[in-house]
Amino acid sequence: MLALENVTCGYVEGIDILSSVSLEVKENRITGMIGPNGAGKSTALKAIFALLHPREGKILFEGQEIQKALPHQLKWMGMSYVTQGFGTFPQLTVEDNLLLGAWIFRKDKDRLKQRLKEVYEFFPVLLERRKARADVLSGGILRMLSIGKEIITKPKLLLLDEPSEGLAPMIVNHIYQFLVKLKDQGMTILLVDQNILKALEVSNYMYLLEIGQIKQQGPKEEFEQNIREIIRDSLMSR
């Protein structure tokens, strides 16, 4: 579904964060990308979602080159991006945030109603709090709202950055259960996470990124065999 071919990019001319990164995301799987702080994980997601354009290399979505696309074009093509922070509008209600997430089909009232219903079924707590403003919600509910706002378009590919950051362990478990449920319903997910054990638990295939390069890749079973070494190397690289 997604492929990066020798992607090199950065935020400042002459300083590359990613260096010749190549990876693949297969359909209807969770692909995990782990690594220490500063490895370039979030930068990779920004490059994929056209918030940062590569200096070199290609990015392909369902076989079509997208490295020169714009974010709204990728949204129309079936890609959504849940950012590391809570990508919500604090002064708006839960339902208004979800409706903003569905702006690409905002005039299709029947579709909008159906997708709202599906998101509420997926996250019942959002239905309970649908009239509450986002700025009074707990971190766990905000994370659910952030995800709900992006899956309301029913994307083919969901880019997800650090979903467990700052959340209590019980909430983290719920979030990852939701991700597996999304995958089981046919969604493809590229998951960036510093929570190595949780990422390993839900992912089908893994990439280890260090200093802007892919250091290791393989099915989760290979990572499980070397998990202690991976965690040690990641901690030592911080």
C-alpha cells in the first residue's frame, strides 16, 4: 500500500533527518516503526503526509507517487494522520471535532450520519461526551477523539504517531486494542511508537529507525527474539 524508496529529507537545508530510508507498508497490517528520540520517526510520517517534502527519493501510495502531493490531496486518496499531540480543537465539542474530520464529504448528509454512528459505536465514550468541549476531556478520551476524527473518513491507511504518550497504562491498553480492531476491520496502519513492547504486541512487521536510517526490519517474531538487545540499544542511543 505504501512504499518509501531512498527518502532523504530534513527541516533545514543541508541538514538531513532521514537518510535514504526505504520501507514498505503492506495492506491490512499494522507496521510498527520504533526507535529512540530523535531517530526520525515523526519526520518520516510528516514526509509521507506531505507536511515535509523529500529532497531525494520517492514515496508511493498504492503505486502512485505522492512526494509532491499536498495533505488534502492525500486525504482524498484515503490517507489520514493522527499527530503526536492531541490534534483536536479545544473550544469545540466532541461532535464538532468529528464533523471537522469529515470535511471532505461534509455535504453528503447520509454518509456523514453513518460515519458518525460508526465512530460512536467504535468509541462509545465519545457518544456519551459528544456535547462536551474538548478542553474538559481527559487525555485518554482526547486520544480517542484524535483517532476518531481521522478514522471518520474510513481511510485506507492510518498514520499514527505515539498514541500512548502521556497516558495511563490502562488507557494505553484500550488504545492498542482499538488499533487491532481497526486492522481487523480492514484498515492499514503505520504506527510510530517509543513504547517498544506495545508496538511489538500489535504489529505484524517492524522497523527499527536510528539516526535517520533503518537499522533493522522484519516480522514481529524476529524482533521478539532480540527484544532485550533492541531495547538496550535504543536506550543507549538516546
